[in-house]
Amino acid sequence: MSESDTEPNVVPPKPWTDADLAGDAGEPYVGVSAGMSSGEANAAVRSETMRDHATEFLKGVAEMSVEFWKGCRDIVKQSLANRDSFLVRKFGKESYLRRRIGGACEKVRRRLRFFNEYLPEDKDPVHSWSVIFLVAVLAFAVLNFTMEHSSSTVPTPEPEIKKVYLHPPSADRVVLPDGRYMAYMEQGVPADRARFSVIAPHAFLSSRLAGIPGLKASLLEEFGVRLLTYDLPGFGESDPHPERGLESSAADMSLLADAIDVKGKFWVVGYSTGSIHAWAALRYIPERLAGAAMFAPMVNPYDPIMNREERRRTWEKWTRRKKFMYFLARRFPRFLAYFYDRSFLSGKHGQIDKWLSMSLAKRDTALIEDPIYEEFWQRDVEESIRQGNVQPFIEEATMQVSNWGFSLAELKLHKKQRGKGMLNWLKSMLSEAEEEYLGFLGPIHIWQGMDDRVVPPSVTDFVHRIIPGAAVHKLPYEGHFTYVYFCDECHRQIFTTLFGIPQGPLNNTVEVNPSPLKSEAEPTDEITPGYSATDEL
């Protein structure tokens, strides 16, 4: 037997082509080729291995995440979806809340059911509307981000920020009995010619320069008024008070009147938050006052005698930030320093509505944008914060919302009740004693803008309920600033209401009759006793 008969037929190998190296999908094999060097071949094998491992790892993570989510879902169902769970007891079909709102929700669902007609027939409405809602939320978020981004790319000119300027001292000052200096300012007629004296404590973030803004000297001269304003303790050029309160504030007002020669009684004017010092004067020094004029008077917003409706109508007009500042002033007053140091004590000017968290009406907004008001406001603020001390402002804010030490009901004019018992009854029967009255005996006038959002009209309604004898002047379409600030006609109306017809200042000069004296020889008509000129008729 030959070798060809014993060995099988062997087909000689032939070189691979690109078609042989293609996979099932026709994609060429990217493995090691004969033309590659050993380094390139190792790199190709390594990259292929890392890609496969990464792919398998991501698949494993995805499968584990899905299984983990399913496990969490089963746990939630077993824990919260059973009958004994909190959610089922409070929000399930048999819960009280479901019974109360279930009927209303079912009515709404039936009315909105026609929207399902616009969905595909093979889609679950719950799933479809969930997807639609999610897509709408995402679209709205993207649109909002796009608009903000486009607006931020457009350069807008930033307003010029003015710095606070410290002016040289310019106030007249008196020394009080406790050694403190009090700064004041005097306007109008001199003390010896004043027909009426008026003292006006300023409001929060203000000073003696405020007074009655825009009041003309000619009007003061016409009515014979001497207007006195002063810096509260720690404000402007007045020294701080170590134990400041509303009672001490009224005492300071009385001491100031004595020091600057205020003769007789004087009127007190309270505007906005400055009215808390006017209320204190009515309570603690009523014997010194001729009357009170209040403009948008502020009270304690936490006053316990304010009913629920009055409190609701008052608080709903204020911004959330203002409500929060009142809360801090009542509970955590020390935290007010953080906000004050970053607003009006920052050394830069700003807008009053932002600094004091005010919500202003249209007329008030237009007024504070007026250059005349802006100049007046900035100068007043610069004087108010000249000492750079935050403590007086914290004290002022705290006094407003704390216990005043008295109630507005004590200012109501009422008869003094007689004592009970047989002895007091016998005294009242035997003696003709005059009736004694308690409260403030003088006039109280209140002007209130009906469009005021800083001190809402509900505050004045509350005051009038407690003090029905006060005369309330309601001002339609007026805000917090518009009636008091830079209004000549308004000032004349106020003075006419308080002081009547203008009579000018007092005339203390002695007039001498220039006519010559009658001579002794000049005959005179004598009338004898018992004789009357009518007897000749």
C-alpha cells in the first residue's frame, strides 16, 4: 500500500479574506490582524476586554437597581398599604378624610372625564395624564430657565448706589435731669408769641428733621404755631437711655417742654410708629396735653383686646417679611441686628419699602419715587443713623410689639365708679360731689388713609372701637404718605381742624393811644343820679 492510500487528502490552507472575517451582521471583525505588531495587538485586545467588562457591569447595575426598586415597592406595599397602616387609616377609602372629600373629588373627576376622549384608546388615562403632567412641568422648567438665561445675558444698567453721608452736628440740645443730652429742632413762631405749641415725636428710622414734611413756615405763622421736634434716645444727636420704655418716653417729652419754655398745655402729634409715644403721653402726662393729632396711628399688633376679625384684617395687609420681623421683635429681638446691619445700617442708601418690608399703594409708590421726597428721606435717614448703633432701633421695634404697661382702653373717657358699701352710699347721698371722669379729657383727632397698607384702616377701626370719643377723619384714595407729606392744602385742613380760624401769633406789645389828653376846661356832660336820657323823650 502506498503512502497516498494510507494518508487522508489534506486541503492546503488559504489566506483569510475580509468576507471571512465578517460576523453575522456583516460587520468586520476588529480583532487581531496579521499586519499588527505585538504591541498593537495587545492594546486592541485590552480595549475590547475593558469595553466588555464595562458593558456587563452597567447591565448588572441596571438589573440590580430594578430589583432593588421592586423590593422597595414590595416593602412599601406590605408596610403602608395594609389596613393597619397609618396611611390607610388616615387617607384610605374608609378614612374620615376620604369620606369628607371623596364626594367632591368624584364630582370633579366626572366633570373632567371628557378630556379622556382626546387620549388614544389603548392607553390607560391615569398613566397618560401622569406622563403629560410630568412633561408639562419639565417644559415649564426649561422655558423658565431659558428666559432667565436670556434676560441675564442682556446687560442692564445698575442703579447708582448712594453712600450715607455723615453731616456735622447741627441740633440744639438740652440737658435732662439725669444728665442725658436731648437734641431738638424748633419751627414757627417764638415761644413768647406762640398761640399753640405742638410737639411731634418721630417714627421708626427717622429723626427730628422729619416733623411734618413739607410744612411751610408761613402756615405756622398764620396760625401762631410753635412746632417742636426732637430725637428719640439713641437717634440723631440724642443720648441713649439706659432703661428705655414708653413711660420714660412720656417723661422725656414733659422734661423737654419744661426745658424749652413751653407755656401751658401743648398738642402732641403722632405719625405712623411715632404714635406709640403719643399714646404714652396721653396715658402718663395727660395734664400737660391740650389734645392729640394722629396720622395713621400704629398700635401693638399683638394687643389682646383686638378681636380676631380686626387682627385678621390687619395682618393680611402686611408682607411675609414684615410679619417675620414682628415675630423676631417679639420673640428674638437680638436677631434684628442681622437684618438692620444689612439694610439701613450698611452705609448705603436704599428704598424705604424694601428696608421696612412695606407693601405700598400706587400713590405712595409714586410719591417715594419723587426726587423731592427722595432727597428728604435720605437726609432724614442719615440723621437717624448718625450714631451707627443698632440698639436704639431694636428697642424701638421691641417696644411696639411688647407689653406697653397700659391699655388703650384706659384712655377712654368714662365716669369714675363709686366704691361699694353702705358708707360710700351714705356719702353719695349726703354730699353733692361732682362726677369724676377718668381717661383723656382733651380732643383726639385721627386721620386715616383708606388705601394705606402700612397701617391698614382696620387699625383705626380698632382704635375707634376702644376710644369712641376720638374723631376719625377717613381719607378716600389716600395712602400712608400722600396726605401728610408735602401737601399744602392737607396741612391747612389739619390746622383748621385742630386750631380753628387762624388768628396769627400772640401780640404782646403794649399799644399807646397817641390822641392828646382832654383839657380840664373842656365841658363834659354830667348825668345826675336818678336822671336818664330817656326822660327827655
